[in-house]
Amino acid sequence: MKKFPSGRRTGLMAVAVTMALSLGLSACGSDDSGASGGDADITFIPKNLGNPYFDASNTGGQKAAKEFDGSFKQVGPTEATPDSQVSFINTATQQGAGAIVISANDPKAIGDALQEARDAGTKVVTFDSDTDPEYRDVFVSQADAEGIAAKQVELIAKAIGDKGEVAILSAAANATNQNEWIKLMEKDLAANHPGIKLVDTVYGNDDDQTSFDKTAALLQSHPNLKGIISPTTVGIAAAARYLSTSQYKGKVALTGLGTPNQMREYVKDGTVESFALWSPEDLGYLSAYAADALISGDITGEEGDTFEAGELGEYTVGPDGLVGLGDPTEFNKGNIDDFDF
Amino acid sequence: MTRLASLLKQRETGILVAFLLFLAVTTAINPRFLFSSDGWRDLLLTPSILVLLAVGQAMVIITRSVDLSVGSIVALTAYLTGRLFLDTGLPIAVVVVLAVLAGMVLGLINGALVAFAKVPALVITLGTLYAYRGIMLQWAGSDRINASDIPDAWLTFGTSSLLGIPLLAVVSLLVLAGVAWFMHNARAGRELYAIGSDPDAAVLYGLKVKSRVLLAFAASGALAGLAGVLYVSRYGTISSGVGMGVELEAVGAAVIGGVAIFGGSGTVLGAAIGAYLLTTINRGLPILGIEDFWQRAVVGLLIIAAIVLDKLLADRQHRKLLAERNQ
């Protein structure tokens, strides 16, 4: 978490290097900056530095780069504002980076900068958060909606013995991704788990206190409740905190999407058996491999292109240049200490 | 008999009756709302933090000001608490004192701006609401403090009970009792009412208006600081959104509890009961199966009703006094 100072220094150095480089380039009148990039020279630009989530994806990217013998660096802004990434994109372009791997703070604001990068021969991979499709070659998505929904249903079914009443504690009532997952979970439950009955869906608005109160209300108004699914990191932590000191601890199961750091306490004290989230490390790892495949020309971002991503195996590019990471990772007592984000 | 009559006339009694009525109806529909160990605990525990804020807010409103920055103060002091636990090995008691002091300093800044710059508190504290939140965002960023970063003893404090009464509720009730005594009996407390009733008269009378206004804001800030520390012990997770919007709940609780928005009348006890009523309604409506939207609408109606009632009572009092004079 204390990566601000070093990150900022790298950023400054990058700017200094760029200035020197661009001076040199303009002196000899060359505009073919793409050629100066190495074979697999990859620059990661997260939404912001000092964010444990991106620290993890960074680790994954670095690991991948080591495996395919490319060079790796991470630069980025200290805060996730829409246009804060532009200068870092420009720098990477001028340095002739082989590929930029970026989690976009804004789908449009960085579009022009990315377009310039691509004109200069730099490949662009977005991960975690996409831009409009015309600005990048591929998007590595963590959120394969079906996979996420299926995983949560699987975990709750396992926790309650595939029978009984469950409820969902979501974020805001109009949150697009949550609603999509909920719809898919409903479908999955109806089709494959006839013993489980979804009795209620409530909205905690990603606010600790509201999620707390909604959890209490769920437990009181549904005496036969066996489990709660909370597909939002704020919701699951609040529900876990409520359950951990409630008379229902151990009687009502809880699962959903959360980060290991916020859930560690509750997994260890037995409130929560298991929960899920995609692994940001794998996300970074896969993104780096996708960038490498683009640089080497193995893929162009067309639908149907396939590439190898080290230990994760083979991936196929879907429509709109989409690469899905696949099923989320399950966290439980056994593996939670291996993760820090 | 006159004693009973005057008790019935108190605004606090009306709010208390409304609270008990709501409690009775909800419990009749779902007995577990009150008669389960969770239900009983939540009834007392959930309003505790809002009670502190409402008490502080009442002190400020009584002086004919308002403190809109308390939500941001809660956020800053909660994050400060988390950071102190995480980065220093200070004992819990020291951390609590530091957070309360930090809240008081933020409150003093509000008070100084209001008392010396002579700009309405509404504007000043709206400004500091954003300024303090901005500092919080800059400081915390996307960082989040998790329950595992907080000492177990402090987390346990947030949920354990003494003789069936949650410790947080005990703290808030002690604070309430202290402030209620101060407002009712202490000279400085009475002067807050005098200032709110008629600021010009208070100056002419020779009251130390500035230092009293400072006192009210410092108290509100310190109570918000205390609320911030207690937030940590209750919720365990602190992100940059902590306390967003609670300032309006605090104002709402005070107004519902009979604290006149133009100052000079009302009690902190009423504000505290208002906080209980507001929180319990928020908890009870979902249990009654009422939808989210209507929950907010009901709270809004309550606030409007309280203000209209205030106005009617004030008008009646005014007419009565006029009639007495003309006799």
C-alpha cells in the first residue's frame, strides 16, 4: 500500500526519459517510434497506484513478462480521475512501448491518446475496465457474468446443502452488473437447484450501515433463511460483520464477491465458509500474455484468434476483441492467506 | 395532575409515544423485531452513533446555527482511528482521545469561521462538509481499512453488552445525560438558548456570544469525533464513503425531536429520541415489507410533519401570549 513514492518516482523518471528521447528523435527527424520498442516491451497503466487490487495485477503481469522474457514496467497516476492517465499513455507511446496494458478510468477521455499510441505501432490491451472498443485491440475481462453467477450459486448450494431459503443482498437497485448477475443466478437456481428458494432481494447501496440494517431485516423477516448471497464487496463485508456477532452466526451461510483482505477476519472466525472473486493477479498475468501475443503478431484481436497464456492455458478472442478470464477464484480458510488485496 | 398535564404537553413525550407506537406495531407483526437477542441489541445499538451526532447537532441548532460538516468529520476521524491502529501501536484509550480531539479541532474551525467571519453557519459548514470530505478522499483514496486491521478488543467493544445494554448505547446515553444536564442547569448551557432565541439581545445583554458559539461547534465536532471512533468499533470497515449523508440524518433527528430549526428551543433529549425514532423506522420498514423508496418518503414526511407542528405550536403560543397581554 505504500507504493506511492516509488511509483511517482518511476513516473517522473519516465517523463524525463521521454523528454530526452523525444528530443533525440526529433533531432534525427525520425517518426517511426514504434520500431524502437523491444520485442515484448510492456507498460502497465492501472487506474491508480497504491491500490492493492492493482498491486496484485501488477504482480501477475510481472510474472508473465518474466516467463516470456519481455520487459515490464508499471506507471500510473496517483488518483483515478478520467484524464489522469493521458500523460502516461503519451509517454509510453513516445518511448515506443510494444504494448500498453491499461485499466481505463474513463471509456472515452483516454481514447485519443490510445489512438495515437496505436498509430505509432503500440498495441493496446485494456483490462479490468474497458474503453470504447475502437480504441483498443483486445479487452481482458474479469467479469464473465455467467461464470460469476454460477460460482456464487455453487458456493451457496454447497454451504446450505442445496436446500432451503436464500436471499440476495445487492448494491444499488440500479447497478447494471449486479442486476445482470442476479438475473443469471435466478435462472441458474430455477433450472438446476429446485431445492433452493430465493425469497428476497434487498439493496444495501454499497453503504456499510445500510447493508448492516438490510442484513438484520433479512434475518428477522425470514425465519427460515438458510443463506445470503452478496455479490458486492461492501455488502458481503457488512453482512459478515453483522452475522459474526449475531445469534444467526453459523446458522445462516453467507457467500458472494469479496476481497480476501476484507473477509479474512470472518473466514477465520467461521462466519463465512467461502466466497469468490476473480484473481487480479491472474487478470494481470493473462493481460500481459495477450499483449505479448499482439506484439508478436500471433493475434490481431479478431474474433476466433487463440493464444497461449502460460499456466492459465489457451484463450480465444471473442466478439469485440473480448477475452474472458473465466471462472472466479474461490477463497476459503485454506487459501485466503495466499492473497493480499 | 398538573404535573401529568405538563408532561403530556412536552414535545419529547409526543416523539416518545410515536416511537413506542411504531415499536409496538412492528413487534406485533414480527415479534422478533424486539423479542430476540439480535432484535433487542439492534434496537439499542443501531441508534447509538446517530444519537451522539443528534445531541451535538441539537446544541448547535439551539444557538440558531447548523453543522452540516459532521458526516465528513465522522469520516475523517474514523479513518484517523483506523490509521492510528494500523500504523502506531498506541493503546486504544489514547486513540479514542486523539480522535475525539481531532473532531473537536475540526469543529472549532467551523465555529471560528461562523463566529468571527459572520457568515451563516449553513454556508460555512456546507463548505467544510466538502472540504473535510476532500481531505478524506485525498488521504484515503481507494484504500480501505478492514476489520482484520482493527484490534479485536475494540471490535468486541462495538458489539458486546453490559447487563443487556450494548456498550455503545451505554456510551451514547452517558453523553446524552451529561449534555442534557449541562444544557438544563449550567449557565453556559442556558446562554446557548438565549443566543438562539435572540442573538442581538444576547449581545446587548453582554453574553459572550462568540465563545458560546465556538463551544457549541467544538462540542458538535468532538461528538462527531467520538461517533467516528465508535463507527470503527461497530462496522470494522472504513472506506472513503463513511458517514456520507449522516449530517442530514442528524439534523432530521434533532428537528423530529422538537429542536426548533430557528434556534432557542428544544432539548437534546428530544433530539436523541428523534434519533431513535428515525433509526428504528429505517430498520423497521424493511421488516414490514415496505419498499426502499417509501422508506425514504416516510422519513421525509416525518421531518415535514415535525416542522409544521413546530410552526403551529409556535403560532398558538404567540396568540396565547398576545391574548394574555390584551386582557
